[in-house]
Amino acid sequence: MSATPVSAASVWADVVGQDRAIAPLQAAVERPAAMTHAWLVTGPPGSGRSVAGRAFAAALQCPEGGCGQCHACTTALAGTHADVTVLATEKVTIGIDEVRSLVATAHTSPTEGRWRVILVEDADRMTERTSNLLLKSIEEPPPRTVWILCAPSAEDVMVTIRSRSRHVNLSVPDPEAVAQLLVDRDGVEPDLARECAYAAQSHIGMARRLARDSDARARRSQVLALATEIRGVGDAVLAAADLVKVAEDDAAAATAERDIEERNSLLRTLGADDGGRLPPALRSQVKQLEEDQKRRATRHKRDVLDRAIVDLLSLYRDVVCLQVGATVPLVNESHRGHISDLAGRTTLADSMRCLDALALTRERLAGNVSPLLALEAMALALRPRTAA
Ligand SMILES: [Zn+2]
């Protein structure tokens, strides 16, 4: 991180290990006359796409070009700046009405800032019809409007939008840079920060969560232990059930508090007192909310299971590294004992077979297979075939 061209106080401080991607954004801030009106910020999950998007928005509004301290910077970063509109969604697709409203906003002049900035965090979640609506606005941009579109990769947005945007690609940050961020910003103890940055494979949000939450670390260790503990069919079935239970508990913990808040806020909006009786005419709205919340919990559970499989993939990757004698750092250094045990009592072919089984399970979970069935099949496939 010593080569960072920006001061620790600047808006770019949290955009970890992305100096190459930041350079064109900062150059645009410094040369407003040559502004590109649509930007496409891409990068793998956890690389900080939306953090980079917000930093760029703040830098555009800041009289100093992104000091990180002034009112423009702090409000833009917090998402409360009057001229920065952020569309973040948890839905599978962005609604056409949401984009219609953004387009209308895009055509108004900034009220206090230098630019009217519209940030779409998941631009890949638009249907073709919605994308076309957005395209029209990007094709004829008002002079002081800047669109910032974020997506996992350029291929995830329509080619016509891509061709009218300037593309900035974030890379997977160096785990050492992620560890340094955890130390500097979250006050995490350096050894733990390093362990978590590697374990999360540089996914910044995941690394932070592991570092702050010992339960999350314990759950991850439990998942990794699966690989070494499954010996027979009985173990495998039990392990699969455990994993589903862990995911359900995690989903419940992550969504429970928010569900109640949303429900109370809806009831207030509807004019019903907390805990009071609801007129029949309003019940359908509450029911709709409950259904949305249920879908969110289901998706969260699937995300947790997917993460568990990614963790297991990282473990077998480490096993393979030891089996072929590669001298690269292990993702799961703190589990080296188990990994080297597994590497010693299985063959490279076994490890490859396990990696394939895990990849197949990911595909099945992404489809509509019952998580329990998919995980049982996975756990059975992970049983060691070769005796020591
Ligand atoms: Zn500033």
C-alpha cells in the first residue's frame, strides 16, 4: 500500500488495493471539461464496486476533489447528499419504475453540488426493457449529469450500454492490503486481520465480518471441519443437515431484527398503532411484506450455503497446494494441521474429485434443488476413498 497516490484521509481510503482503477476516476474529477457521462465500474464480489462508486461520487462533489472530510464528501459517502442518488437493491431485478424515476432525476440540474450523480449498484439486474430506458438517458446526457453503473463484469450489462460507458475494472485486492484495511480502519489485531483477509479470499465485507464476529469464525471452522470429519454415510447425512441448520440460523439472525423494524415502519405508514388491530383492507400490504421477507430469508440462506461451499473449495485448494508441493500462502493457514493431515492421507485425484463435487453442488444450489438434498450428495462425495 506504500505506492498509494492518495492520502489516507481522502475519499479513496477505503477503495483497497485499486490504484490502477482509481487513476482514471480521479483524472476525470480533475478535468471536468472532459467528463464522461456514464461510467461502468466492474469487479468481482467483495472487491468494493459500490464503495468505489460512492468514493467517485464524493470526489465529484468535493471542492477539493475528494478530501474525505468536507460536508460534500461525508454526505456523498453516507448516501445523504442531495445530488447523489444511489439505487441499491436486494431484489433479483431492478424495476422499470425505479429506473424511470432515476432517469427523471438525471434530467434535473444539481441543487447544491457540482454534478448530478446517479449510482446504480447492481446494473446487471436490469431486464432488456429497463436497460433500454436507461440507455436513452445515457445517450443524451444533460451536461452536468454523471451515471455510475456497477456490475460484476462488463458482460453483465447490455452491449449498447457498455459501448456508451467508460469502463473501470477493479481487481481482486491483495489479501495483505485487505488485512491492512482491517487494522487501520476497524482496529483489528494484525494477526487476526491477516487470517481473516486470507480466509475471505480478499472479499472485503466477508473479511471484516469474520474479523469482528467470533461466531462467524466458529461457523466457518465448523464448515471446514466437515471435510476432515466425514468418514461414512451416516456422518455425511448428519453433516449435510448440520450445514443447512447453520445456514438457517445465520439467515434468521441476519434478518430477524430488520423484519420487525420493517413491519413496524409499515404499520406506522398505514396509520396502525404498533401491536394494534389492523383493518382488513390493510392486511394484504402486511402480507406482501411478509412474503418479501420470506424470500429474502431464503436467498440469504442460499448465500450462506454458497459461501460454505466456497470455503470448502478453498480448503481443498490448500490440500492440493500441499499435495503438489506449491509454495504459496494457504488460504486457511490457521487450519494447516487438518489440511496437511488430509493431504497426507488422500491423493491428488481424491482432491480433484472433491473440488468437482463442490463445483457441482454450487450449480445445483443455484438451480432449484432442495439444499438438503444437494448438500447430502456433496457430503457423500467428500468421503475419503483412499485409506491411509
Ligand atoms: Zn471533500
